[in-house]
Amino acid sequence: MFPNFTRAIAAVSLFASFATLAHGDYLGVGGEIPAISPLYATANAPAKQSELLDILNSNGSQGFQYRGLTFLESDESPNTDTNYFINDEADSATYEYIARDIAESSANFIGLLNELGAEGFSFVISYNPFGGPSFYIFEKQVGSTETFSYRIRESLSTSLETLSLLQSQGAEGWEWLGLRSISKPGGGTSPYQLFLKRSSRSDTETFSYRGLVRKKNAAAALSQLNTQGSEGFRYIVNLRNRTDSEILNIFVRSSMNLSNYSYSAEPLVPTRMEFVAQADAQGGSGRYFKDSQISASDPLAFGNVYVRATISAGGIDIATDGQITFTPLESGSFQLQTSTGLQSWTNSGAAQMGTAGAAITFNPGVSGTRRFFRVISQ
């Protein structure tokens, strides 16, 4: 899956102001990206389903969320696939993982995703191990009531046709999860585009997409990513359909997005220990691991790519009587939340509709207990 930073948060306490946070969801195999230093962990990529689930659930119970595979040399074998995990330390969330066998048709595939999505399990990845059969991985945040809906559309011949499909689905509020090869009855596979809706997101949220020809060297590639990021468009993945002569980089922007994105590249590292050290160091600057190359056509451009979201949801002030005034930068629905230790947050009062530039007032009252407040866009 790949990162989407579409949910804005402005945070303060009764005694001090805190930096505004960005919080979102991953597209495909990926992770939530708050502006808090993340921690990383890695593990082998076993072929057996039971062994993988043991690894995933052990890490998930410690707050490490599965992010899929990256290309690293394994510490125990020449297998270059390594599973990696992220703990953003933004809350105390833990995660549960289950596996299911590969569906034998597109109808069975989408039926399975929607059945488990209604139970709060999101589709993470089709896991294709060395030396074993493929299977699907699903994730659920323990205690969450969020549900997921999915749809598929047949893949089209060219990237431009696919981009048009993404735009039409995005206009209906469907978030693209990338291309999936789905088994056909009698053998073989067919390509489908997979889309998602989440119950936690606004019914009015839509998605816009851009497709730009992929650059052939590191400097130009990073410049393209950062130019699009400065306009609020987040890089997802590159796309090349069967009749294309060029590879397109695909970017997305949610209608609820308040973030801009900056990208940097670090040298590839061969081992898990070096990867975790590099990723943790980048995490200290609020940067999150994106993927392991920029341009396959230029060997000099290979590297570990990191992304950082910068965001300002709006100005927030607190008066001595406890009244909170929030001035949003964009129109939307805004919810005040409170916390005593920054580990968990609860809603304070009802959400309010707001207009860009017009102040909203919340009245949580005065308490004898130290409290932190934040306003989230919904």
C-alpha cells in the first residue's frame, strides 16, 4: 500500500501550543503518516502462511503496523524480500492480522474483500512468497469500528485511459488501491483496478489524480515529486499499461487534503539493521519511508525514498475561560477532541461545520486536570 495524508489535525494544550499534525491512511501497502517520529522494524519473509501471521500479529500487538515487503538482504537467507513495519507513536493502536487463500474469480475476490471489510478488516497485500503459494493479508485495528467497502473495474489498455478511470471513480469518492491480478476460473489471471471507501471518511470526499511521464534521472525525478507535492498531490506509484511507450508517475489529491509533501532520497542499504537505522534517523525529521527506487531506467537514481507531510489546518486559540477558537483554512466539518496524555483522544461536543477564514468556537469548559486539545477535519 502507499501514503495518503488527507486528515488534518490542529493541536494545542491548555498551557502550550503544539505543532500541527498530519494524519492519514495508506493507499495499498503503506502506513499512516502523522508528523511524529516513526519507528521501524523488519522481519523475514517466510513462505508459510502460519509463520507470517505469527510475525505480523506479534509486531501488531506491539503497535507496529505491517507495511509489506521491501528489497533488503535477509539476515538469515539470500531471499532479498524483507517484511517491514512502522510504529508512528501517535497513539496506542494495536493491530490484528488474518490471511485468506487466493480467490478463484473476480466475483469471489471482491466478495471476500467486502465481507471482511464489513467486519473491519482492510485488504493489505497479496503475499507472494518464495517457495510457497500466494495468499491475501488483511488487517484490523483492535477496537476500531471503521469498516471498508471495495469495488473493482477492468484494467484498460493505456495509462491515459486508466487515468480517466481513476478520475471518474475518484469523483464518486473511491480511492484507488492500484492494479491487482485476479485469478480466472480455469487458470490464468486478469488485471483489475481496485478502489476503496472507508466509513471514517467524509461522504463528500473526492479524489483527483495526475499522471506525469516518469523522469529518467534522480534529480529530475525528485524535482517532479516535490513540485507535485508542493501543490498537495502525493506520489502513489508508477504505471505502465501494456500498450504504453512511457511510464507515468501517478499522483493523488483528496478534496479534504490540507497537506503538502516533500521528498528526499537516501542510499540503498543491504541489511535490515542498516535500513532500520536509516529509517529511524529519517523518522526523527518526520520523514516516512516511501519505496526503494525513483527511476528504474537510471541506475544512479536508485535509492530509498522518504516523504514528509507539512500541514496547517488553521489557527487555533484558547482563552483563560477554556473557550477554544479555531479558524480553518478550508471549509469542512471540524471536531474538537481532548486527551490527558496524548495517547488516546475522545470527542468533545459535537462536530461543527466551518467556512474557510471564519472562526468556530468550542466550549469544552474549565477542568482541574491538565488537558490537550486538537481539532480534526472530518
